[in-house]
Amino acid sequence: MMKFSILISAVMVATTVQAADGISIKLNPSDSAPIIAPEMYGQFTEHLGSCIYGGIWVGEDSPIPNTKGYRNDVLEAIKELKVPVMRWPGGCFADEYHWMDGIGPRSKRPRMVNTNWGGTVEDNSFGTHEFLDLCELTGVEPYISGNVGSGSVDEMQKWIEYMTASDGPMALLRKENGREKPWKVKYFGVGNETWGCGGHMTAEYYADIYRRYQTYCKNYGANHLYKIASGGNASDFHWTDVCMKSAAKMMDGISFHYYYVDDWNAKGSATDFDADSYYMTMGHVYDINTAIEGHSKIMDKYDPERRVGLMIDEWGTWWDVEPGTNPGHLYQQNTMRDALVAAVSLNIFHNHAARVKMANIAQFANVLQAMLLTKGDQMVKTPTFYVFKMYIPHMGARLVPLDIENCEVIEVHGRKAPVVSATASQKDGVTTISMANILIDRPQEITIDLAGMKASQVSGGIISASDIRDYNDFGKPEKITLRPFSGAKIKDGRLTVKLPASSIVTLRI
């Protein structure tokens, strides 16, 4: 649990003042603290814009360097981030996707119109084999999102059999299509956004639908499905209550989606924004903490043992598309603001590690808060990419709860945000501490009580920018990347850090 002492709440950014004594952080290591699930660093790949086609998949005949049709630079990026899990094929696309259209010889696969995202016509050249082979090639756990909105129980059952059975009619079909042994598929979503594009259902109706569909999500051989119910939107606690009450014993996880959008009709530019807009966004990021607490409280009522995981399988920023791009392709740039959004979000997720078992940022390439941007044979790693790389040491580590004191809280137009966010974890005898200073005009002096830890060495990395609106672009040196940080000192059991303005720092002790 994190504790904040509010020194001042400012109506406008310009009136905030520096805390006189600096911020103090105390580590409270405990063997009973939860493990931070690696799946919190999950990715999301939907058939949307150029996330799949051009972003990950170019086909074997492409002049872009590739391995079996997958971009080589993207394969290396997936491995560099140690991506634990990847969700596919959607998103809204999943509930119009019929998996049998995406198997067999690619030249014979039917074309389809992507009615959700720009009316793009797709050739189905990237289907079940292509996705699961990608996961196998990169060591990623696949997370399949099943079609409940327009699909049948029979269709879903046969897809699972096709992917995971060793024998039977669907296994025989898979073998005819070139894959002898079944794939390992752990995570399976029974529908997506069933409150919206996945069928506009009521919670009560979906709870019954879920009970029916999950019955036919069978385990074949040694493969055991982790079945995830389609949860509510953002802070729709009624949806969670209805589904948990009706079907908690039949699910392993329940999802919810949370995008940092204040006005869906005027989301704002990804790169052209002022300080007030920036601080309002950071306040919105902290609001996800309230949403997680609300869903968790309801889940605790029906599942006190916390067997069912809370899965935030879509989250992130959502800005207006870049000028001149297809509005339905959701292509946006990615600035230092997005990096800070990612860091603070991950810090919050860590604090709920007892219940939050997966999070999938939207999306991996060329869509929304992407890790990568591609254009032809060029690829750019975004500031958000570097946050995920920086945080790799937290994956699978034991959470170290923190007390944060003397931290001011900034308020703009009703949204509040502590100026420093932090998280810590321990694994293999190393303590990792990550901190983000969201103030754009002032560093923060931080003192960390190491709780008796015998520590003599500290190393660190930093992500920062001279302007919060800076971003990485094609054909230019990366303005924002992960660099060494030497601004931390250990003395008498305390760690002192000068955290630069609008920066993210991770220390390894």
C-alpha cells in the first residue's frame, strides 16, 4: 500500500511549490508480498491498421528482411522486450473473425472487409498458424480472443480443438495444413467487449452466454485453458458483480479495458499539447487505481481466495490519429508523455499484483500506444518501448511495498496526481526500484530508506527528454531512449536520488 502526504493541491500547475524536505520512500520487504506476474507486460496485436500487415507480417516474398514472413527487426524487438504474452486477433476484430477463413493455402483464403477499422480489405494471409508460429518462434505465450459476438459455440469449440488436440477431425485438418503437433495455448478469452462492439449485451445476458460458451472450451491432452470472461468497460462495477456472482467458479480470469481518454469526440493530438492537458492525462492515469480497487473489492466478495485473475487486457493512451492517416487505423505518435503514462500505470499494476494477473497494452505496432512504428523497411522504437525494456527486472519478481511521504499532489481541472510514482521488487538477491517524476519543470530530491538492506552498489538507467512532447521518428537519431543513470548514492543505509524533471529512473541494488 502506498501512502501519500498531500502538501498542496494546486488549481493551476503554475502554483505548485516544492516540498521543503524532499520526498522520502521506505521499502517494506515481505516474504508474503505477491509476485509481479510477468504477464502484466503483455502485448496486444489486433487486425487494425498496420499492426499486423506491415507491422509484424510482410510475407516471405517481401523485400523487407524477414523470417518466414515476419519482419526480422520486429522479431528481435519482441525478444528484446521478453514479451510474455500476446493477445490476438482482437479487439473488436475478434468478434467478426472466423478462424477457418485464415487456414489452408494462403492463395485460397477468402478476403474479408474489416468493418470495424477503416473498411480495410484483408486477405487472411495472417491466421492461426501464422500467429501461433510467431509466438513459438519468439517464446511468447499466445492469448486467443474467441468470437462470441458473431460466432457459434461449435465454431469456438472446433478452433480450440484445431489448435490443441492431438487427434480427431480438427487435429487431422491441422495436420493437412502442415502442422503435425498441437500448439500450447493457455489463455483463451470468451468474447471481447461484449458490452459494446462484441454484441452490445447486458451483463446479465453475457453472464449466461459465458456459462454456455465456456462449457465447450475443452482441454485436450496436457493443454489446460485459462478461461477469461469479457469484463466491463473501465469502472463498470455492475458488470463485474453480475459475472462474478453468476460464473466465478467457471472462469480463471475476468477482463476490463481502460483507455486514458477524457473526451472521445476530441481526444487531442499525440504531440501538440499544453501543460494542463498533460497533467490532466496523468491524473487520469491515477484514476485506474480506483477502477482496479473497485473491481477487486467485488471480486473479493465472490472469490476471497483470489483464484480468479483480473486482466487489464486493453489499456493505454488514445489520441487523435496523425494528420493524413486513415482515421480507422488509429496510428499515433508516442512522446515522453506516453512513456510516463506507461511507467505510472505499471507502478499501479504492481501494487495490485495479488489480483492483477495480466495487462496488455494497446497495441504492439503502429496502433495507439505502440511499442514500435514501422514504415516500409524502417522501424522506430517508441519511448513506451524503452519503459517496457527498463522494467524487465520487475517481471516475476516479488513486490516490495512502499511508503511514500512528503510527496506533493498536483491538481488541474479536478484531476489529481502525485508528482512522483514509484515501485520496487526483489528477485535473485537484487532489489529494483523504479521512479517517475511527472513534473515538467522541476527535479525531485528523494531519500530511500533501504530497511536494513546491506547494499554497497547501485546501478541505474534513465528515460528522459528535454521536452515532454519529444518523440522518436523515422530517419532521425532517437531523442528518447534508455541511458545510464549515475545520480544515485548509497550512504548509511539510505539511497539518495535526484530525479530529473519528466524522467523515469530504474535503480538496481
